[in-house]
Amino acid sequence: MTDTAHRPAHWRLQTDTEGLAWLSLDKVGASTNSLSRDVMEQLGEQLAHIEANLPKALILTSAKQGFIAGADIKEFLDIDTPEQAYALIRAGQRVLDRLAALKCVTVAAINGHALGGGLEMALACRYRVLADEVSATLGFPEVQLGVHPGFGGTVRAVQLTGPIAALDLMLTGRMVRPKQALQLGLVDRLSPPRELAAQARVLATHPPPRRRVSLKNRLLNSAALRPIVAGQLRSRVARQVRPAHYPAPYALVDLWQRHGGRGERAYEAEAHSMARLLCSPTSRNLVRVFFLQDRLKSLGRTDANQAGKEPVQHVHVIGAGVMGGDIASWCALRGLTVTLQDRAVEYVKPALERAQRLFEKRYQDEARRAAASARLRMDVEGQGVAHADVVIEAIFENLEAKQSLYAEVEPRLKSSALLATNTSSIVLERLADKLAAPRRLIGLHFFNPVAHMPLVEVIHTRDTDAGVLRAGLAFARRLDKLPLPCRSSPGFLVNRVLMPYLGEALRAAEEGIALIHIDRAAEAFGMPMGPIELADMVGLDVIAGVSQVFLAPDIQLPTLLTTRQALGKLGKKTGEGFYVWRDGKPVKPSAGAAAAPEDLQDRLLLPLINEAVAVLREQVVEDEDLVDAGVIFGAGFAPFLGGPLRYARQRGVTEILACLEKLRESHGERFAADAGWSALR
């Protein structure tokens, strides 16, 4: 091959002896390719050169592991107005329009992921061949940032796959694997990874007829049927999110209904819509959440070797209850050898059965399911303690029981092993009090359900060994979780801010406010579920146990809670708590004639926000961003609001303080504003 004379920093263009041009993206100074402004500008320059020296075919490739991850999200932060956004988006569209209009065959050779703008670039090529490998994923995740595709994706995806498949991908943000991508028509061919270039060459030199959408899809995309289908799509979206909270899915449906993914006006409308969304509060906050997530990931990037330890290979979990068993199965799913200990075989078997269901859900490949199952072993005698790199205690919340267990386990640990507790409420100082080496104990507080909740609070004291803390953060990241370092303090971060929220919900219920009104008030705010449903999900016994940490000795638990607990009605896990649960969902009774009090939403949410301010003041976590990150990823606080402290600033500290004072006058001193509010002014 020969290099062309024109070689910008991010792109390399070579022409082989057959007259095929190979254009490869290798973004300078980045581990992953993304479509920044300069990358797109330089692509335009390369296309101008290609137009003037037309090859037999153009093959677009990546020089990195993975094709293109999408737009450079950091550049979103530099956009101040919809006009700026529109200009940037239209410039990107025009570059891809030039790629699509080249008067030669164009092929995208996709290795690994092609997401967002990366997939849009691939769709601008005439053909696509995808490496058939585990890491290969295609999708439009823009909705997770409060926007939709903006480089022509809302048009080209519809033209290629038909409206239903295209809109499903864009509305959900879900990723598809190679076989499904081929089935949908997103790609024309799959290839073994090592043969990707050869397969791209075959497509370029022997192009097949271009794929045409089915008659059914052409009918669904017609002007007569689009309003009917769009109405159905809006109803489906409305079951998931509200337009005031997440406008992007509704804007996407509107675009398709108006233009059907056809014509120049569709591209321009896409750019205007994307520009408006990009400057909306929802998108601004979701972009912030993206960077908060990235920061948590970075906290775990110090690997175990740098922390002075060998890489973790073997995990021993003590306690095969719901949390311990699910932690064990998640560790096995993530490729670690796991031994699971409890008092007797009958306590471990249910955990192994749940693990099998997890493996079956996650892996379609029988071999991978079998491998995961083989990594998880019953160990009633606890022989794995002596060999484990990490030992996680997940027994019931009792100080004496945990200390007794540590006394037995500590002498058997490898000198390099990490000793961790999954306690949800007991401070580390008390747990470590009788250890010979108290500085080696950390908390690894997972959340239920383990397979779905991304956060792990990594608990430490002022005396915790720094290397042990780094190893704990790295271990959580090894499990593909988001590690949040928290200072040892009652309830840590997440449970501490949740308890005032749940407690106020129970007080409101005892006053006779309908449970469904309470849940609806929180859901209208933006919470993924109401506090009553959340209590049932967590377990009323767990709520009662954690509540005891915060209640003064003379304060009793709400009668609504203790009565159900005494009857064994503990929530979803027993089939009934505040609600009856059927097929994994709560059956919610009607609200009756009584209306919800006007102050109910603030009454529920402001105690949570007030407690988040207290946590920041006490520096349970390092800073304001980490408070918001923890409450979003651990407590489900509405992501589109950016976190409790971000919400407080956007709503206005003065207004919130006035509301707290009004609530204090109406409902009592528990609504007194924390002293930390003065630092947020």
C-alpha cells in the first residue's frame, strides 16, 4: 500500500495495488475512537481528497480496539445555545452526506463496538461487515444522554431496517450483538475477526444488491399509517418515562411521524431537534451523570498490582442469604473462582439455584453458563478462606456475630487477602474492634438486587490501610461495579439519605394518606419507583434493621412497619408487604376519593436532600459530585435532575430552605434545615 500525501492527525488513507482505498481512524491521544469536531473536520478533508482521486472502492476501518464509540461527549460541555449545537450537528451531517454520496462502493469494516455517531458513520457507507466477536455491539445510546441520533441516524436507520426496528433501538438505547445486527439489517455480513479486512475487500470488489426493506415496513412508514404507529409508540414510551422528565423519546417519535425518515427536510429537522434537546436541562444533567459515572469508574482503575497485591482470582463469601448468595453468583459471572459458605448445605442450595437462573439469563451459550456454574462452589466447611484473595462476610446484621466470625476467619487469611464486610449499617470501627489487624477491614456494601444495582460503597475509616482501600476500589471495578469510597458513618451514604425519605413515607401512610398517592408523588418527581414500593423491594425487615441505627432509643418504629414484620409480610420476597406482589409486580389498590396533600412531594423528597447536605458537611464522601453520584446510582435518584445537590442548586437554595421551614412549622423539627446549607449558597 502507499500512503497518500495528505495525512491528517487522526486519519490514515492508503491505496492498495487493487485500487481500493483504506481509510482508518486512529484518534490521537485516546484509547477509543470518538467523533470530535476535529475528527469530523479532518474526515471532510479526506473525503475531498477521495472525491478528487476516486478509488475503485473505499473501506472505512478503525486502528483501535473497537470501531467508534460515538460523539466526543466532552464537547457537549462547550455548547451554550441551540444555535451553536445546530451548526455543529449540521456540519457533521454534511460530512456523512459526502461519505454517503461518494461515487464508488463504500464499506464499513466494524471491529468491536459501533455506537451512536459511530454507527451513524457506518450507516452512511453502502455496506457494513461486522466482526463476529463477544465485544461487538451496535446501538444508539444517545437517549441515555437526553438526546437522539443527530448525524443522520434517525433517517438512515429507518431506511435500512424499517421504522419499528430502528425506533426500538433509538428509543431504548439497547445494544445488539452481531447475529441480531445481521438479522435486523444493520450489517450485511458477519466475519471472523481475523478475516474482517478480507471480507470487507470481498464486499468492496463484489458488491451484492443493496438490501431493501420489506413491504410491511414500507407500509408502516407510509404517511397513512405513521400517525397510528406513532400513537402506539408514544403510549409505550409513556409507560416508562414522562415527557417533562425525558423529552428525547417523544421528540424522536415526532420526527419520524412528520418525516418518515425521508428527504433533506428530515435531516434538517433532526438537527434542529437534537440541538434543542442538547441544550435542555435534562440533557445537561444526564451528561453530568455520564461524567459522574466515569469518575466512579476511574476511582477503581488502580489495579491490585499497583496496590501491592496479586490480581484477584478467588473470592470466598460467608453467608448464602439473598445478598451473600447474589454477590457470590455475580463474582462467578465476572470470571472469578468463588466458594460460598454457610452453616449447612440447605442454606447454600437456594443461592446456587438463583445463581443458575442468573447465568441462564445472562448467557445464551451453554458452554459459558457451564463455565460460570463451575466457578461457583459450595463450601460449608469454609476451606476457601485460606486460599481466597478476597473474603466477604455477608451474614445477618449483628455486631457480636460478625466479630465472632472474624475471630475465626482472620488467623486463616492469606497475608495479602482483603477482608470485607457487606454490612449495610454497622460502622467499621466497631466491627474491627477485636481484629488483630483492624486496618485490613473494609466495607463492600452492595445493593439489592446485586445483578442490577451498579454502585458498591467501599467503606473505610481514617485508619484503614490506603493500599487496602485502593484494592477494595479496584475489586469493585473488577466486578464491573461503580466504586464509591465512603467514610465509616452510620448508614454510610445511600442508606442514610434514604431513611428520612422512607421514614416520612411511612409517617404519611400512618396519617391515612393512600399508599398509591405516596408512591405517585415520588414518581411524579422522577423517582423510578415510590418509597412504599421501594420498601417492599428492599424488605421490611431490612428497613427496620437499618432504621434502628438512626432512631433515638425512645423513638419507636412506625406501627405499619412493625405489624407487617411481625406477620412475616416482609415485601416482595415473601409475596406481601405493604402491597401484595404477583408475578414480581406490586398490586396497588386505588387511591379512593381523597386527594393527596399539596406538600406531599416536598415532604417526601426534601428530607432526602437535606440529609444529602448533612452527608456532604460531614464529608462522608469527598465532595458534592460524589454525593450526587452515590444517590443516583445507589438510591435511584432521578438522573435527569442530576442528583440531589444539583437539583437543590437548580431549584434554588433559598426556595428549598423556605420550603423546609414551612414543613418544619407544619410537621415538626425533623424538617429543620441542616447547617451545611450555608456552604451551598
